Amino acid sequence: MSIAVLGPTFPTLAANVGKNVSDIYYIFVGRSLGSLGGSVVGGVLLDCMNATLLLAFSMLGTAAGLYVIPWCNQSLILTILMSVIGGSMGILDTGGNVLALYTWGSEAGPHLQALHFSFAAGAFLAPLVAQMDLGSSKSEELSGAEKTNQSVLKSVPTASAASATPALNDHRNESFLWSYIFIGSYILLVSIFFFVLFSKSSSAKDKSKASAHKDKLAKYHWPLVSLLFVFFLFYVGAEVTYGSYVYTHAMVFAEMKESEAAALNSVFWGAFAVCRGAAIFGAAFLSPATMIVLSLVCSAASSTALAFFSHVRAALWAGSAVYGASMATIFPSGIAWIEQYTVVEGKTASLFVVGAALGEMCIPVAVGYLQGRYHHVPVVMYTAFVTSVVTVLLFPAMYKLANWPQQRDSREVSDRETRKTLLANSRLTEDEEEEEQHVREWNDADFEVVEMNDELKNSLMDTSHRIPGDSPAVQPHLDSALGDPPVVADGSPGRQNGSINWDKSE
């Protein structure tokens, strides 16, 4: 809401500082630069302090800037305030994604989708909030007064113009004052909740959690982050470019009326918001990679239709709706996807936000320049097609880079385990062979003992038969000889008892 409210209130802010709308375009540049700086600073601070406390301060700064802006009457101060708000939003973009990953980990998919859906919801609500001001019913009168003031400024001396402008500024300031106060109060309330959460959390716990994750960095962490940086640059640039220029394209190339062109623009952003809301539930059942692939396929198909068949109104309507829906889930799904392979810390998330901000700044400017030079070429549609091709080629490369070290390591681990298993089996086989050989040797020894007992017994029996009568002196010796066989070397009682019983039974 704090970002999107600038559009409906932009003429009022220009009137407050005594400038035309075309003369204060630099406040957008100041906000974009502030967002870039806030993303970088936020990424560094997230690795040094509690993320909840950082977000609380960032939203507190946003609320303070929104409270001051309605009373600002100098363009330089307005630009500084916009830069402060942009910096706070850069910290929020970086810290929100990191905090969601720290809180839910591998299950952060639906929560990231909900986080980014809130952006679309706020952008939808901001114009409605801006129209809730007390002076909105007098917009026609203000428009007439502005035209009168412009004519006065051209014909009267400077002193008269200076006296005429404050009266108009006071009226317009009062008209749009409460929209900024309302949004600032809401953000202030949210910052208070963050302070409450910080009071109940432990910064040491967060730091220990972050340090515990540092050993999980992928081998190709920074190349993977760089590719995703470029991926987000093209994706966000294409999203903002199409949403910004589809209205003009519809009127120039499709010869639509203003109402139809506005409706086409609403279809694009409406499909974008609806699909982001539906992705909250879809992320609970689909993996981030699956959602990215589906989005890229739909984006490629719709951008192809728009690039080559945009002169057909049906293709333009359907293509805009599908293209908006396909762009909705890529950014949160990309962050959830890379978290599965490496650790997304503050510096990493800041690079993603910086890439998105650069795409938002550079690609629309390039498209506007090319469209101004080549009036008969649908540059917007060709840009959507080219960026779709680039993202379709980048994601398989990222996927291969993210999985290749893991696959190689898993194969190495599998080979090591296989070698260990083979060695263990070979040792087990050798031990079994040695044990079997040992058993065979002792069995042979048992048979030798048994044969020796048989021979001894037969010889003694023959001797007893040769002696006439039953000599009592010989019988005890015979019993002792037959009853006490030699003891085997392993001392196994089972074998001794078995030998004794077998001999006695004979």
C-alpha cells in the first residue's frame, strides 16, 4: 500500500511542492535507489542482528515517512522521504523472505506465496484507500481549479502565482491527507507487533540457528545465486514492463478504446493477484520446482501468442490473462526452490531483491526507448517473448547446477558403500571358510579318536579272550581303558560326552 499509493496521489504531491507532474519524476528514481540501498544494507544487517527487530525498525521508518509526506512542500525533502521509504521497503523485501525461511524452513512454500500475495493485495487496496479521502467528491472542482491555476500562472506576475498556488495546495493537501495517515497508522500497528515478537524471542537463538546452517552451503552456492539473480532480473523486468505498457499497446496496435485498454490492464493484474492467492494452497501440494516449470511453460506459450498474434483481440485478452497468471508464482517459488539446495541468508536474499529492482528499473526504460524509436514494432510483446525464452533457458541450467554436485556425491557415497559391502562380504566369506576348515579338522580328529578307541577295544577284547576265565585284575583295566577316552584339544564337553556314550553303547 505504501508503494502503490504514490500513483493516485502523484498529482497532489506535485501540486504540494509547486511542480508539474513531469517535473518531479526523480522521486521515483530516489525511491528506487533507496530500495536498492535498503536491500543491500538489509542483507548485511540481517546477518548481524535479529530479523524481527530489523523489520520492526524498517516499518517504523516507513510509517514516519508516510506521516510527513502530506505536509511536505519542497521537492528535495519529498525526494529524501521517498528514498527513506524505498530503503525501508528494500529491508522489508529482504528481511521478510529471510524471516519466512528461518521460521518455516523447507515448509515455507505456502507462507512465501502468502507473503507475496500480500503485495498484490496492498497494490489493489491502495487506490481504494486514496479515494476514501474527505475531498474526493470534489475532484471535478479541483480539476477545474487546476486548469484555471495553470492559465493564471502563465499570465500573471510571479507574486500573484505564488499567492494563488498555496490556496490550491491547501485544498489538495486536505483532500489526500488521510490516505497517508491511514496507511501510516496501519504500518505503525504492524511494527508494534514486530516489537512484541522481538521481546518474546531470543536473538542468540536466531544467531545460533544461522551459524548452524552455514555448513549447509552448496558447493556452487555463489554461481547458483548469480544465475538466480539474472533470472529474477528478467522475470521482474518483464512483469513490470508488460503491466506498464500493455495499456498503450492496446490503444496503438489493437486500436482499443480507453475503457477497453484499461480493462485489459486490469485483467493482467487481476489474474496476477488471483493466481498468487491460489498459489498459497497450491504450494502445499506442489514442489517449488514443479510450480516454476508450470509457470515457465504457461509464460512461454502466452508470450509466444502475444508476440505473433497480438493483433487478434481474442489472443490479446487470453494471452494477457494467462501471462499475468504465469508470472504470479515465480518469485516466491524461486526463493523456496533455492532454499532446498543451499542456505538463503541476508546477503543472498538481498541479491535477489537487487536483481528484481534492477530489472524493474532497466527493462521498462529500455522498452520505452526502443518503442519511441520503432513506432510500428510491438516492442512490449517481443520483450515478453524474449524474457520468457531467457528464463526458460536459465532454470534448467540452475537446476542442473544445483543437483549435479549432490548427484555426484551420492554416487561417490554409493560406490564407497558398495566397496565396503563387498569387502565385508569377502571378509565374511574368508572367515566362514576358515571356520569350516577348522570344523573339518576337528571332525577328522574326532574320527581318529573314535577309530583309535575301536582298535584299542578290539585288541583288549582279543587279549581277554585268550586269557582263560574272567580275570578280575584285567577287567578294571579294560573298563578304565574303555571308559576314559582321550580328551580332544578343544575341550568341548559335548564331544567328550558323545564319545563316551557312543563307546559305552558299543
